[in-house]
Amino acid sequence: MAMDWMVFCKDTLSGDVVAGCFGKGRDITYLDWLFSAWGWTVSVSLTALVVALVVGSIIGVIRTLPNSPWLTRFGNGWVELFRNIPLLVQIFLWYFVLPALVPPMKNFPPFILVVLALGLFTSARIAEQVRAGILALPKGQRYAGMAVGFTTVQYYRYVLLPMAYRIIIPPLTSESMNIFKNSAVAFAVSIPELTQYALQVGEETARPIEVYLAVTVLYAISALVINRIFAWIEKRARVPGFVAAGTGAGGH
Amino acid sequence: MLNLDFSILNWSLIQNFILKGLWFSILLTAVATAGGIFFGTLLALMRLSGQKWLDAPAALYVNVMRSVPLVMVILWFFLLVPLLIGRPIGAEYSAVVTFIAFEAAYFSEIMRAGIQSIPRGQVFAGQAVGMTYGQNMRLVILPQAFRNMLPVLLTQTIILFQDTSLVYAIGAYDLLKGFETAGKNFGRPIETYLMATVTYFVISYSLSSVVKSINRKIAIIR
């Protein structure tokens, strides 16, 4: 099976090989398209990661609040709901079902709907980690915060969360790598990201092996970059003498 | 605006569209769990063998599988398996092969953690009573590792069950596809997507409740 890498230098309309591999003006090559697809994967993933971190932190925190059984129940319900429905089904829910039930959502661009689906799906997992991180701290930390007269918000902000986030950097790292992998599911609603590119261009050029290889390598690079960024954060945020606990295997 | 019509949900719809898909999703989950744990344990043993020529290829395999989205792995296998065996293969067979190969990588990490959780003394004790490597693994180490990791293995199986919906990418007829086909046939896609959501939720939630109660049982025994 001979590889033909020139396929990426071809113009997407005429199929002629373009010198320099990048198209000029309004003509694009498959290489231009590949990078645009990577851009979609990266922007969907990063935006969803922000949504997941914000919502996941809020849900994770309210599950550990003292004396608020209803908030805790809401948090637990949230996690069960988003964890027990497959991501692909959730994407269909956001893309087809919710706009039909809530008319104003019909005007939402697909990008937003996919980001919400992927972000909230991941928020349940991050909420679990945030909760585990807070519970991993000795109870005395909470009491110490109370004893010096902090309000609940203050002792979460200044005492519990700074240490809890440090503990959960390793699982947050793998969840952030997961979000890049999970963004592949967006192909099902025709977001022009890498997997959609693989399907469409693989067929169009009849060179699926080269196309899949390029896409696979870009996914691996994205995951590696995220991994390095978190490793850097972990190193910068390290508190001398404080050893963070490891976590179990599994998950996707 | 809420004009949902669930009257299409009756036994004939379930019989004609859903059962076939549900059966495939369950079968795929069961076969991939069994195959994944079998090959995953082999991979874990290779990685813990201390032999570079066994460890390195196993580590490479596991790391590659874990860094690629499952959808891409499904597409890769659907493309490559027919090329390798020289004849076309159905989406369903391709899905089974893919999930065994993919899950083996994840299960191997779980089994590796499980084997490493067994104190070294157990290995030495096995050797001291004259067991071979195979006997030691089969009779002493793996049963304990398996038991220690049972909750994680089961949780992975629930994730696996949810992931089977991704065979959508190659058009295999699974639970989700069953609901989708029914929705198209009756012109009621919104309702059938909602039914699919409820079905997946009920199955996954019940399974995770089972895992929770097993967790509690194991905790008491320890």
C-alpha cells in the first residue's frame, strides 16, 4: 500500500496539486482544510473545557456545602443525569430535541449547542473531581477557616479550594485530554472538525489512510500539548511539602 | 409548542426497531468487556513482566489507543480490517473487533493497577511454595487483583455500554440507531431521541447503583 501524501496539496475543487501546498485567495487545498478542521476541534474543546470547569466547580462545591441538603441533592442529581447518558445522545438532545422544545434555541449556532453538550457532559465528571478534592482535605481545614471568622464563601475561596484544585490537577489533566477526544463526537451534527474532516475528505479523495493518519496525529498532538500545559501548571502551583494524592485508572 | 406524541411507543415499535438494537448494544458491551479484560490482562502482564521486548510494545499499544478518540479508532478498524483480511466485513463485526481492541487498552491499565495493589509478599509466598509463574498468577495474584479492581472494572463497563452508541459512525444497528430509525419511520424523531435518552439513563443508572452496592459489600468484607 503506497502512501500518497500529495493528496493534501490538492485543490479541494479542481483536485490539481498546488505548489507550496497552501491555496491562494479563495482556493483552498486539503491541507488548508485540515488546519481549519483542527481549529474547530481546538475551539470546541477549549470552549467546552471552560464551560466544564466553571459549571463543574460550582456543582462540585455545592455538593460539599454544609447544611444545604437541597443544594447537595441538586448537585448529585446533576452528576447522575449527565453521567448516565451517552455523550452522542446528549449531543442529539442539544441539537435536535431542545431547539424543538424551546423555540428561542432554534437561533443558537451549532457551535454553541455542541459546546454546551460537551461542556455540561464533562462538568459532571469535573464536579466529581472537585468534590473528591475538597473531601480529601482534612476536616480541620474547614473548621480552621470557620474559627478565624471566615464566611462560607471566604473559607472556600481562601482555604479549601486552593488546596483542593492542587490535589485534582492530575485527574483534571486527563479530563482535559478527554475533552479533546470527546469533541470527535461533534462529527455527528456536522461540525467541520477533525473527525468530520476524516470522514468527508477520506471519501472525497479516496485516500482515507493518509487522511486518517493526519487526523489521528493531530489529535495526539493536541492531547500532548494539553498534557504539557497542565504539567507546567502543576509544577508552578506546587506547594513545598504538600504531596498530592494519586487517583485511580479507567474512564475515557 | 409542546406537542409531543408518545403514542407511537407500543410493543410493535419496540419489537420491530428497538429490541434488535438493544440486543446488539448489550452483546457488544458483554463481548467487549470479556475480550477487553482478557486481552487487557495479557497486556498488563506484558507491561509488568520486566522484559523490555514485552513491555515496550504493550506500552506503545496502550498509549496509542488511549490518545486517539474512540470514534477515530472505530473508523480506522472499519477501514483496515477488510484490507487485512481481504474481504468486506459488516459494521457490526467491525464494531466488536474494535471495541475488544480499544477496551483492552483501558482494561489493561485497570488490571495493571490491580496487580500492583497486591503486596510483593504474595508473589514471594507463591514462589516459596514452589508455584510456577503461571500458577502464581492464576491462583494467587490475579484473583485478588481482579477482586480489588471489581468496582473500577464495572464502572468501566458502564462507560463502555454508553460508548457503544458511537458505532453510529459506521452505521451499525445499535440501541440508538434503533430509536433513530423508528423516529424516521414514524416522523417523530424528537420523541424517539427522548425515549433513547430515558432508556440509556435507566440502564446506566441501574448498573451504577449495582456497582455502588457491590462497593459497599466489598467494603464490609475488608
